[in-house]
Amino acid sequence: MNSPPEQTTDTALRVGVRGAAGRMGREACRAIDGAAGMDLVAQIDLGEDPETAFRQAGVTVALDFTVPEALGEGVPSMLRAGARVVVGTSGVTDTQREAWDGLARDVDSAVLVVPNFCVGVVLLQSFCQRAAKFFDDVEVIELHHERKVDSPSGTASDTARRIGEARPDGVANQNADSSDFRGGRVDGIPVHSVRLPGLLAHQEVLFGGVGELLTLRHDTSDRAAFMPGVLLALRGVQGLQGVVVGLEHCLAEQ
């Protein structure tokens, strides 16, 4: 499934996809294959060694859509293969980010961790950070298809952390009830997860104030919505160093 390095132009990004047989992987391969300035030169899945496959194919930028358990050794392997890495897999830990940052800097490379590739979600998170300065109380509800195994979603956790960072010091939800029926907590913010057939990927953030409610919501109805962000990330990681989190770092120049 790998193409020899000499078959593509010098200026094109040579892209390798890990997790190419999955739902997101298949969609990403189609998008990359039709994108200007990109050559899809390697498609692999779990059980295949990314370092060997990507090195042989001359991959310059790798995209990971696998499972959290496969990230620990997978990302370092792709860096050792000489590729910059875009991680679209949920479940990246702080410990992993710290380890990858050191390795990426040692080889003058980068790992871009993207909790969500939808440009609309990046904008929603930006609006949430602005609203957090004016509303003390906030809750996050994320809704996904029944096959999504992790909860809360990476997007919901990332949104809650960003809200927590944007809040003035000492601000917290007035209702501190931590019962199981009130959702989990991320940086002190209640996060509720829903898994049902008929859903794809949805997030709602509710800010409550005296006599008012601000609702910010994003809905994804087709995985094609993620693909412009995937292409942005593959191009944008070229100008980054170390570990960077968030698609907004690729939107700054747009």
C-alpha cells in the first residue's frame, strides 16, 4: 500500500495515514488523495509498524486516527521515521504530550494534537473563552454516536479546560453538587456525555446568569465536515515545533 519516494514531486507533502481502514481514516484518505499539494503515499493500520512503513514510503507528515491505546509507541515511531505528526485520536494524556514534546524537539519536528478538526468547533471554543469572563456558571453536554468508546469526548474535555483557563481567578459554578447525576468534572466544570444511535458529533455549552441563559452549540452531521480541518492540520504542522494542541494554531494565518 506504500508508494516509492521517487514517484511524487519535491514540493508535495508526502502523507501517511495510520488507521486508514477506520471510518475517519477512510474519509481522510479520500480527502488527502484529492488535495492539491499532497500525495498519499502510505496507508497502514494497527499491527503494522509505522516507523518501517513510513520511512520506506518517505512520509513527511503522518496522520493518526487509531485508538488511545495505540498512541504510546505509535507517535514516537512516526517521529523516528522522519515525519511530522498530526494526532486526531482521542485520549492523549498530559504525560504523553510531555514525552512527545521532548522527542519532537530532539529531532526538530512537531506533533499537532487536534481534539476536533471542525473549524466551527474552534470558533465555538473561542466564543466560550470570551463568555467565561462574564458567566460564573457553565456546563458542557456532548453527544455522540453509540460506537464512540471514550467519554467525555476529547473535544468536551478540551472545551472545559479552555473555559477553566479563561475564567477569572476564584470563579466556580455556584452549584457544587458532585453526584453521579450531575455529570463528571473537568477543571471543576460539569461535563455530560450522551451516546445514542442517530447522533454523529454534537456539543452544547450552557452559560447561566441571573435571568438569562447563553447557549452555544455545534452539530456535525457528516464526517466530511472534519476534512478541511484535517488538510489544514497537515499543512499547518509544517511550521510548528514540539507538541502543540489545537487546530487554531493552523488558522492563525488564514
